[in-house]
Amino acid sequence: MARLTPEQWNDIRAKFEVGASARELSVIFGISHTAINKKAEKEGWTRSIEPAIRRKVSEKVSGYVSSDNLSKRAEAIDAEAERRAAVIERHREEWPTVREMVEAGCKTHSEASSLEEKRIAFEDLKAAKIASETLKIIQDGERKAWNLDQIVDVTTLTDEQLAAIAKGRMPV
């Protein structure tokens, strides 16, 4: 039997995770089905299609393709972490403006002496409320798009992935 390249193993994993049997893959790639099953068990391959799709999308978005090149992988992880950190930082910077709108509206309303001034202040408060709701909707969408709130099932992670989480990085 020939030794498989990392790219071939990636192909095997992708096909395995979307439902191909180890026996089918052994015929295609010329390797024993037990070797495939052992590697699948060791690396925690899953038959659920959703994690496979998420991993593939993550690879495409980050520009990283699975390989044994650790420096390339580390660069991809760092670049993705920087992009996500920039989104979080921007989200934090956007809220003070909305808070200032609310505080200004409250102050204007409490200082208003006539009914007309109170109505104008109330409209300012409504605008602040709409701005805060709009900002929340936008940020929730971005957090979802960037997987910033993704709940990770740690029971299916490898030791390497758990170590990455311990260092403050999301596993790829």
C-alpha cells in the first residue's frame, strides 16, 4: 500500500464525513478500511454533515486549506482571530454614540418646561431607541456571520483543539 498524502487524507475525511463508507473509500484510495477507521477514530471524524460543512466553509473564508504545514495553519488562525477581534472592537466602539443619544434625550426631556419641548425630547428618545435596536440587529447578524457566539461542543474536540481554546483561539 502506498503512503497517502495529507491532501488524499483530507479527501478521504471529506467523503467519510458526508456518508461514504470506509470500505468504499478503501477501494477508491487503495488503503485498508481499518486504516481509515483507525484514523477517523483517532482524529474524531464524524458522520454528521454539519461539522464537515462548517469546517469547509471556515477553510474557504479564512483562505486556509488543511495541511500539515503548521506555520501556514498558525498564520491562518492568527489572521482569522485578528479579523474577528476587529469586528468585536468595532462593536464596542459603536455603542457609546447610542448611549449619548439616550442620555441627551433623557436630559432634554427632564429639563423641558413646555409640552412642545417634551414632545420634541420624546421624539429624540424614540430615535435613540430605534438606533439602538437597529445597531443590535446589525451586530447580532455580524456576530452570527463571523461565528463569534458559536457554542463549541468540547466533547468532540481533539487535545490539539482544546489546547487552542485554552490559549484563547477558536479551533479551525
